[in-house]
Amino acid sequence: MNQNLGRGTLLAAYVILAVAAVIALFPLSLMLISSVKKSTEIVANPLALPSALQWTNFVRAWTDAQLGRSLLNSAETTGFAVVLICSTCSLAAYALARGVGPGLRWVSAYFLGTTTLPIQLYLFPLYFGFAHLGLIDNVFALSLVYTAVFSPFAIFLLRTYFLAIPKELEEAAVIDGANRWQVFTRVLLPLVSPGILTVALISGLNIWNEFLISSTFLQSHDQQTAVVRFYTLGGQYSSDWGEIMAAAIIIVAPAVGFFLLMQRRFIQGMAAGSVKG
Amino acid sequence: MFLLPALIINAAIILIPGLLTLAMAFCEWDGASAPSFVGLDNFRTIFADPVFFSALFNNVKWTLIFLTIPIAMGLVAAALLLVAKRGRTFFQVVYFLPVIIATVVVARVWQGMIYNPESGIVGWLKIYGLNLADPLTQPPTALYAVASVDLWHWWGFLAVIFFAAFRQVDAAQIEAAVIDGASFFQLLRFVLVPAIRPTITLMMIMTIIWSFLAFDFVYVLTQGGPAYASEVLSTLSYRYAFYNYTMGPAAAVALVICFFGLIATFFYVRVQQKEER
């Protein structure tokens, strides 16, 4: 079809795609260049390459902002939440894929409905409830909130994986004497493991990046997640942008690394779940 | 039984606090003392607040921007990817990269490296005699400056989704159109777009829902300012709750956001039913 659309069209296509790629990469390259520049150099010319690589920006970002501690908080929150999401949602997805009855349709409708709700609808009572129970600054409590927020996406994605498994496979296992729990853990879970990996990647990425919920529930300096700590780094104008961009790179690096390694799975999962990051 | 863990967590985090917010919209509460029933007073309060209507109007503007520009960009880029076979994966990865970067990081990169009149591109333009102010601090441009950042962050997602949908279109249909001498835009307008209409409709409905939920970029970049110029409903709700300690109006605004989400969901269900028939 390329011949018929003509060489001109093909050339124009590549030019436009390249321009779009430059637009996508330009702010990211500014971030990268600035992270190794002195702030005086940034102010002099944000586009110029650094005269010498200022690795001290990374050292200062790490020590001044105590990024190590906050990265650990992010990792703990993300880890707890991902484990909770994968375990509770694969169970629920299995129930929704195999069960029948009007009750389950209501459950599905309920989960779907919660995805359209603003966080502000449940954030305020939840905050005062958690404060009352002493759960503010509690990483595990925060991961419960994320579990609830990301469970509809996880359930609907995993449900399609369970639906793809032929019923005969389960029946054969039952005839061999397996009970329902054994069927689930030994036969079905290995088969849906690609789906579970996708759910873990997408929800993990979104939780790592999340701001509003984590800034509300983890407030003390020692408990903040990396993204919230990063937010507190920059004042409007008197900021050391070299240091801030270095911190940005440190926070973004794990997400970008995972994405580049498994980009196909990320893209498929995001497309299937329609999650807004 | 398998449903219970996910359902219990979801009900505790979303359903019960959500119902409390619903009740709170009709109460007066400062977060500490006992709440008292005030009927529709909270709605009178927010309807009497001029900021509420400017925030609502900003959400409408936001919706219109995101219904047109990123969807058009996504469709054109996706169709070009269909024409340009070489380098497809590269372009997809590049376009998707901004999507996976944390909103707070994206916001700071734009704030410091692009909009900032000292350290950013806006400041650098001064060398060439272009004296621009920080668009985030000017009431007429603040909302558009924030929307541009979200747009940059977001459009690649749509490009990748639409491209995945285009690849499902019958290749023979595309080739027939090309052999008949269709130009690129005729191909897009008369073959490709009609073929993936369900995907486009779904993305438009999700866009409407997400546009009324928009929070992070506004909160981090301008906090709704200057002089409420970029305030949207979700940041207004947050301001009522955590700055003014007035839970009633905060809950009332959250319900207004839900109302728009419900309308969009209603249309979504209608469209789905139509397609099934």
C-alpha cells in the first residue's frame, strides 16, 4: 500500500512522526541535561550542554532530600499494594468469570461504577477515619487504599484471562479429585500468570507515581513516598533546578527501566484497562 | 467466598466513606466537632461561590480541549504509524514514555525547565527579545498552560491505543481504498476512523470522566491560582476540605463531580447496549 500512497506521503509521514517524537522527548532531555548542570549554567542557557558533568547534583539530591528513605517507603507501599491487589483480585476475577446469578452482575456494576468516582468522594471521611484509628503515616494502611482504588481495573483485566480458560480443564481436575481451592491454585493461577504480571506492572507503576492519596495519608517527613518528597523539594523560584532534576531522574529511573524492559506488556495492559496515569 | 476479600477492602475504603460523604453534603462539619444536619445549605454555599462556577467552567473547557486536541493527535499519529512500517516500535515507545512518568515529576520539569522565566525556555527566549512572563502565573493563560502539560503527558497513550485498534481493521479494506486512489486523509476519514468508532467513543467517554476528575497537574503547578484562574472542581473540593476545614461544601462539590461522571457512564452504557444489538 505504500507504493500507492506515494513516496511523498511516506516521507511526510516520517517527518510528522519525527516531529512528534521530538516533542515527546524534548522536556525529558531537558530534565536529563539539567540534572548534570550547575544551576547558574541552567539559568544562563537551559539548552546548552554542561561544561562539566555535575554528579554532585545527584549526591545532594540523595542526601538533602533523604531520597533513600522515601524510595524505601515508595517501594514498601507499592510492594504491599501489588501483593494485595494480585491476590484479592485474582480470587474475585475467578468468582466473576465462573459464577452466575444476578448478584454477581451487581458486583460487577459496583466495581465498574467505582472507577468513575472522584477520589475526593471518599478521601475526606477516609482521612478522618484513618486519623481516628491512628493509621496516618502507616504504609500498610495506605496500600489498602491503593488496593481498593486499583482493584476494579485488576479484576476486569484478570476476568478476561479466566474466561479464556476452557471449563473442561477445571472439570478434568475435579474428576481427578481436586477441590475448588486446589483447582484455583494449581491449575488456574499458573495459566493466568501473564495477566497477573500485567496487573502487577500497571498497578505498581501507578502506585509508584501516585501523588494525591499518598500525600494525604503519609505526612511525616520519615514516612513520605518519593514522589511526595520530590514535591516538597521545589519552591517556585529560589530552587536549585539541577538538584531537583537529579532527584527527578532517580525517581523516574525504576519506572522507565521496567517500561523499557517490558514495554509490550505495559502498553497492552494500559490499553486493556484504560487506566489514566 | 472468593469475592469477599476484594469486596470487603473496596467497601471499607470506597463505599462506606463515599456514603459518609453523601451524608456530609447535607451536614455542617469542620473535621473535629460533631456534625449537624443543615439540609441544602452546602449546595447554596457552593452555588453562591463565584469560584464554583469558574471552576465548573474550567472543567468544561478542559473537557473540550481533551476531547479534541489529543484525540486528533492520537488518530493522526496512529494512522501515520500504519503507513510507516519501519520504526513503528521505536515511535510507540517514545510516544508512550511521557505517559509512564509521574505527574509530579512531569509538572516540575515543565515548571522549572520550560515555563520558568529564569531557568526555563521562557527565560531563554529573552535573549532573542521575546519577553514572556511565566504562563502559569498569568490568569488568562494559567489553565491552558496546565492543560498543555497534561496534553503532552497524555496524547501518546491515545496514539498507542488507536494504533492497536487500527491494526485490527481489515487490511483488504484499506488496500482497496488506497488502490482507488484515496489520499492519506481520505483513508483516515472514510476508512480508518469509521472502522474503530467504538474505540474512539469509549476513549471520548473516558476523557469526559477523567476531565472532571483532573487534579494532580492543577494542584502541583498552580494550586488553582492565580486568583482561582485555573481552579477546577476537584481542587476546589480539596481546598474546602483541607484549607478551610469545611467538609460540607467539599462533599457537595464531590457530588457535583460524581454527577458528571454518572452522566458519562450513562452514555457509555447506552452506547454499549446499542452496539450489542
